[in-house]
Amino acid sequence: MKIIDLHCDVLYKLWLSKGKLRFLDSPELDANFHRLQQGRVKVQCFAIFIPDHVNTEEKFSAAIKQVHYFKQMILNNKRMKQIQNWGDFFTLKTDEIGAMLTLEGVDCIGNDISKLHILHELGVKSVGLTWNFANLAADGVGEERGAGLTNFGKEIVSFHNEHGILTDVSHLSERAFWDVMERAKYPIASHSNSKKLCPHPRNLTDEQADQLFQKNGIIHVVYHPPFITNKEKANIADLIKHIDHFCELGGVENIGLGSDFDGIELHVNNLENSGKQQNLINELLKYYSEEQVKGFAAKNFLKFIKRNFQS
């Protein structure tokens, strides 16, 4: 069953290694090309993520360097095709894997929205305003102050609305989440689970999930054990409980997958890398219809794209 995975950090690992890892087959990459093939991943989203320790004046160049690795190390494989327009999701050939750029935290643009224009022109189609901490746009879930969007953050959301960019809420503080939901045309959570089942700050409350579903947004569940069980270990059944809960809230057509591979050091048992994605699919098929599982795997996101950008 074909899968659309909305979040991984391969670019971050390539950047840390200064390009020494091989996207084709480096075992250090959870989501290398061979593993994407094995797991039947049809589209993989690649996040640009710049850690806090990078000097402010160097963050944008680091982001551009990650785009360079995306172009030179991922797209040099003729079986990988960049998703440049939303219609590209529907024109991939049988043997092609789509590759979409995303941005995890806008720290790298400082207070200069023209830099966001540049990243958009390079192919970034989904943006989370923060990682876990505060920046000039908003507070993240790890910021004790818990503030919402700044005026600059509101400007960024308006830019997303105008240019057909997804606004990702996965790392936002609760107040910033609600500010985004008031403004964003295309809200998503690229890698988040249920706070009702696992009280981790990175997860979403039932009220947040319900609001996303009411706005026809989507939640892609994440494979990180601390976000699943609040412990260092988890199995596929534990992850499916989060899907079950979101379905109980009415989100059966608003659920997708966002592994966070290469951004996590702990893994779900039997779901340690992209090559094992079908293990999750096979377990889901024990409890849900084939059509529902196809929805979780890819079709719910494709419907979201058609609804918002193909009408």
C-alpha cells in the first residue's frame, strides 16, 4: 500500500555529515532511498531544520545548504521527483518517489519574509513556524511563556494563505495553535499524536484535534515512542491507539502518517525505519477496512490537496 510520509529529517543528517552520508543506502539514514522503496513510500517530505546552536546570522545559509543536499543528493536519483506543484502528487510515475521540501521552524529567515519567498521558490510547500522554542514568529511547545503569534507570525500565515503553503502546527504552543487556527487556510499537524493518550507537550489535545478536523485539516501521527507512550519503548499497537482515538473524535478521513524518521533516536518496535512501514499497514488492516487504511496511508492527504488546491 502506497504511503505519504509528511515528515523526516534526512536533510538534517546529511547536513550534519557535511554530505558524507549516502541517501541511496547509508544505514545511518532511517529513510534512505532503498528503505523508502522497501516500505512502499510514494511521497516523502524532507524537512529543513536548523538547530538552535547555529549562530543567527548563519541560519539561512545553513537552510540553503540543506536545500543544496536535497537537490544534489536526493534529486540526483532519477527515481526521485520533486513535488513542485500540488498537482505533482497525481502525476508521479509508477517507479517514481515524490520528494517535497518542508520547513521546521522559521528561525532561519529572521525577520525577513523575503527569505521565505526564496525558500518557497526553491520548493518549500509546508512550514511550521517554530520548533520547540520561541522565535520572532511565535512560541513553541517548550517555551514556558506560552505566547501566541507575533505580528510577524501573522504575516507569515497570511503569506502561506496567499501562496498555497501549508501551515504546520505540530510544534506550536497551545496559544499559538489557536492563533493559527483563526487565520490559516491550510492547517495541518505533520507529526503529532493525542495528548489524551500520552500527555507529552508535543501532542494535541482533543479540542485541538477537533478544531483541525472541523477546518478540514489533517493530523499525521508520529512514530516517536515518547509521543506514543510517554516512555522510551512503544509497539505498533500503541501507535494504533492514537489513530483509534482520532477516529473516535470523527477524524477517520483526516489522519495520515508523519514518521519523524532521522529526527528521532528511539523507535517503535518493528517500525524502526522506512523499510518497515508496511508493518504498520498490515496491523491497521486487522482493525480497519482496506479503504480506511488507504486513507491513513495516503488518500486522506490526497483528498486534502484536491479539496484545497485542485478545485
